[in-house]
Amino acid sequence: MQARTSLAIAGTQHTSSQPLTGRIVALLAGLAAISMLSTNIILPAFAAIGEDLGVTARELGLTLSSFFITFALGQLVVGPLADRYGRQKLVLGGLSVFVVGTVIAGFASTLDVLIAGRVVQALGVCAASVLSRAIARDLFEGETLARALSLTMIATAAAPGFSPLAGSVLAVTLGWRAIFILVGLAAVALAFFYVRDLGETHPADRRAPHSARSVVLAYCRLAADKRFILPAVSMGLLLSGLFASFAAAPAILMQGFGLTSVQTGLYFASTVFVVFAAGMAAPRLAHRLGGRIVTLLGIACAMMGGGLLLVGPTEPGLWWYALSMVTFLWGMGLANPLGTAIAMGPFGKEAGMASALLGFLSMGAAALATWLASVLSFAPMTTLGGIQATACLVALVLFLLRGKI
């Protein structure tokens, strides 16, 4: 049973080479979550930022899409560099660049400067995010890898869940620029603990001397390998539904239901517990049923969540919207860590590039989803439900096509 489950989860029968400790989980979670922290923490402050800079909330949506596009493209460069030069240089260099972007955004007096700061932020923080998965693959295999990714997923979900509440409190008490101070300090603290407690995880004898040509060929090989590309695209589409909900939240919760910024922050915080429960349940269910089956069930559940917004009342209330999001988040929390482990499991030596391409697909899908959520002329909840249900349906089909490769 153990061997079968390891194969189902990560495509390998090997066991972990070291134990999964709380300290390692905290560091992996911090690396994965800081990008989401820096994105969602500013959402409740959009009104204050718009008033200060003289722009609309719709125009401020460019700070999200520009971040996601830069983030997606930057990962394609970070991955092969980390496979060649190791993880530590890229993580610390990326966090340093992120702090520079945070300073630019925090002192912005125009929308253009704010967007420039967000672009620099994305260039830096993409290294931390993509390498959190690569470091996990450096350290763990099989069920331990799936458990590590599940716990990391919980933290990644907690960041967008709790950060809007922190952002709203800071915006109300100290002003929206204080948000960027908090984010910058978080990056500095993360760099300190990374150097102290983890350091380099990709030894020299495992590094790949990539040239530009070999990088392109390696990405092409990954993109052509059904073991990777089918679950990777599936997980990217699944996460696009989550990012679409972030983009639609101000229109639905604040304009539609009349919630204040603090109430919106409390709503986001409450959703964390759904993802937390799903993330804890995922490895246990995978041990009993197999990672592939649980991933499929999770995608189907997330699709049902989006579908509720399409088949529900003509004017759905807050509770119907909350039911839809709980259903979607539960399914996503089950499927994403297991699907990620399935995609990355067979590619230990190329973990940096595999994680980079996976991140590129996820952020590319996020950029498309947030753009659609902003420009489609349907009611916000109808738009969100359509994006989530469609993305999950395609994800389900692709994951089924992977079969038992």
C-alpha cells in the first residue's frame, strides 16, 4: 500500500532523505506565501490609494495584472539559474530586489510609479515563490513531499486570507503606505531566517550547467512530457479560479454587499480555515485512496463551487456566495498540493525548471483570469462563476488525460 501511494502521489517509490520539521515547513511556507501577501494585502486599500493618486479602482487593477505577468515571466529565468547556481543566491537576491520594489511602491505619487514598483516587486519575489517548490523537491520525495507541499499550500492560502485584514487595519490606522513597510520588513525577516535555518539545498554535484539553448530545450522537453504538462496546466487552471475570486472580491463584497474594508478583510480571513482543513485532509485521503483520485475529486468539487454561482438565485446573497467559495476552496485545497507533487515528482534533477514552468503556467492563468474578471460585462458573480467552472472543467479533462502514466 505504501509503495502504491507513493507512486500515486509523486511518481516515485523512494522515501524522504530527511524528516519534515516545523522549521522547514515554516520557511517553505514563508517563501511561497510572501508573493500572495504582497498582492492581497493592498486590495482593501484600493479606495484609499485611488483617492490619493487620483485614479479609479479599475485602473488600480493594473497593479495586479502587471504583477502577475512579470511574476510569470520571471520564473522562467529563475528556475534554470537556480538549477545551475544553487537556490540560496537566487532566494536572497530575489528578496533584495523585492525590497527595492517595495520601497518604490511605498513612495509612489502616481499610478505609473506604483505599477513600476509592483513590477520590480514581482521580479524579486518570483524567485522565492518558485524556489519554495524546488527546495521542497530537493529535500523530500514521495508522501513526505506531498505532505510538505500540502502544509506549504495552507500557508500560501493563509497569506491571501489574512493579509487583506492586516491591510485594511493598516490603511485605516496608519495609511496605505504603511502596508508596504510591513511587506518589506517581512521579506527582510524571511531572508534572515532562511540563511540561519536552511541555506543551500541544491549541492554542486546535482547542478545542471544550463546554456540558453539547453534551457529552451529543457523547457520544451518538460512541455512535451505528459507526466508534467497535463497536471501542471490543470493546477494552473485551478489556481486561476482562486485569483479570479481575488480580482472580483472588491466589486462583489464591497460594492455589491456593502461590506467595509475591515469586514472584507474578516471575510478573507475566515476562508483560510477551509483551505487549512482541506490541506490537512489531502495527504491522509491520498494515503487511503491514492493521490490521483483525490486530485480528481478536488477539481470536481472546485468546479461545483463555481457552478453554484451560475445556477443559483438571480440575486444571490452573501451566504450563497460564501457557500460557493467554501466549496471551491475545499476542492482547490485538496487538489493543488497533490497535483503539484504529481507534476514535480519525476523531475528531481530539474526541480528548479519544473517549478518555474509550473509557476509560469499558474501565474499566466492568473493574469488571464484577473483580466477577464475586470473586463467582462456580466454581473461580477456570474463572471466569477463562469471563470471558475470553465477553468476547472478544462483542468479536470486534462488531468483525466494524464491517466496513470
